[in-house]
Amino acid sequence: MGAQPTVTDVADVAGVSRQTVSNVLNAPELVRPETRERVQAAIHSLGYRPHASARRLRTQKSSTIGIRLDPITQDGISGSILDRFLHALTEQADRQGLRVLLFTATGPEDEIEQFRRLSDAADVDAFVLTSTFHGDPRTEWLIENGRSFVTFGRPWGIDDMTDPEHLWVDVDGRAGVREATAHLLSRGGPRIGFIGWPSGSGTGDDRRAGWLEAMRAGSGLAEEELRLLDAAVEDVVPNGADAVRRLEQRAGRLDGVVCVSDSLALGALTATAGRIPVVGYDDTPVAEALGFSSVAQQLDEVAAGVLELLTGAHGGRVQRGDPVTDPRHRLVTPRLVVRDGPSLIGDRTL
């Protein structure tokens, strides 16, 4: 086996100094974009990997990102989105010489205790949070204690959506559901129902807003009729079946249904036996296997955005009043995956 490429090899190929290569690896904001791209191309072509142990000793950092491993959801369908995000984050972090440390917690307060333990032991440099919600105490603790973090999900608070100390990446659920609803409206019928989560979920309310925008713009239905087409239930498959039956009893004919998740979409499809089109959200393996349309979150883009904010010019944290111009928040556009619909699904009790 040949010798592993060195910093000197990278510098020779890129036509720069060893210090410039070091800056690209450790302080990329100091290097001009065109030079940085040339060095990164040389790194890729040579297959160069920094010596992790030496780097940690030099920088006094662990090069490790901590993230909670979420519990398995009741039906195991919608929870797969976080598994896919974790895989994307781990793969991209590895390419940057970073490690991902997984830990478990029973709830937000227990997760905060894990933050404290991992920080005190210098086991991690930063945290990635998922499943954000209104009044999330985890982000408050991290900000108060000066810890670097990025959330996959917006703050969902009144005053903190653009907080410079809270870096976040999220998927534009409103745009995704709006596109899904407009797609069903274009198929001919105006009576498109929506099955969402109970009010108070930032993510769920955002997606419901997309359905409302599309219906108000394209259905021609009055607000009273729209209310009859809107259902809110907990996110398990049987509730999707029950909700679509209630919608049909309450509103009469349905021309299609948009659901806040693939779990609820599966339930709706089971209850309707495929006689009306149903669109889910998350484009899970279940949606692909059964052949129903769904809104896909671009998780590779989300992971790239998280790492960009964590490793960018501000090291994943900025102070209020800093004269910075780069964005500290990312909103990724999802993609509607249109399929013909399931051919083998029947009405059955769930």
C-alpha cells in the first residue's frame, strides 16, 4: 500500500502553501472562496484525511457532534425520517473529519442533563437538536450556557425565529403541502380534505397553512366549507382511517386528501380503498412501496445546512450585535413525489 497523502501533497497539487491548506481545514472563513475550492478539490482527488487525533490535540476540540437518538415511534413509519437524517448527517460529517456521538434521553429535561454531562467531559463540541417545539427548554439551556448547537426545526416561538443565537435548518412544510394541494386541485375536484395534527404543533400548523393557502387560492370554496374539510388527529395509522371517514360523513364528497404524514396517509388510503387520491408527507419507504404520492424532505440538503452552520465562520454560535452578514438559518424546499397510487389496498379495520 502506498503512503497516505499529506498536507504537503495537497498544497503541491493545489499550488498553495501548507498554511493555506491548514486554514481551509480549520478556519475556512480566512481563505478566499476560489482558493478554498481549489484546495478542497485537491483534498478530494488525493483522498486526503486529516489525522484526527493530532487535530484534536492541536485544537483542543473533540471534533464530535452530539445528537439524541429519538425513540421509535408507535407505528415506525414517520419516525424513519429522523433515521434518514441521522444517516445523512453522519455520512457528511465523516467526509469533513467529524464524528457523531449518539445518546438517548427520556425527555427534554433528561436531554439537558446529557448536554451538561457531555459538555463537562469535553466529549462533544456542539449539539444537533431535532423535534423542536414551542417553548423548547433545550435551546434556552444551550444558549444560556454558551454551547454551540443547530436545530433541525425552527424555534416555533413568537420572538425567536430570527434569534442570532439560535441557528436552525428546516424544511418548508407550508410550501410542500401547498404544492401537494395544488396538484390535487389540478386533477379536477375542489373538495380536497386535510388530515393534520392537533393545533399547537409548529410543524403541523405550518403544513396546515400550506393546505389553506392552496385551497383559498384555487378551490373556490367558502371558509365554512373549508372547515368541514379539515381534521386533526394524533399521528398513528388508525387515526388516518377514522379521520377520512369523518370527513366524508361531515363534508360529503371528497376529491382527494392531503395528510400531514405518511402514517395518516396510509390510514386514509386503507379506509378509502384507493378510490380517491391521497398525498402523504415525508416520502417514507411505505409511500414508495405502496405507490402513493408524498412530499419528500431533502435530507441531504438539511444535513449539509446543519454542518455548514456548525462549522462556519461563527463556529455554530454568534453573539447578539455581531456585525455578521451570512445567514444563520436555512429553509430547505421539499419536493412533491407524484405516483399513480396504490393498486393493492383494501378497506379493512385498523
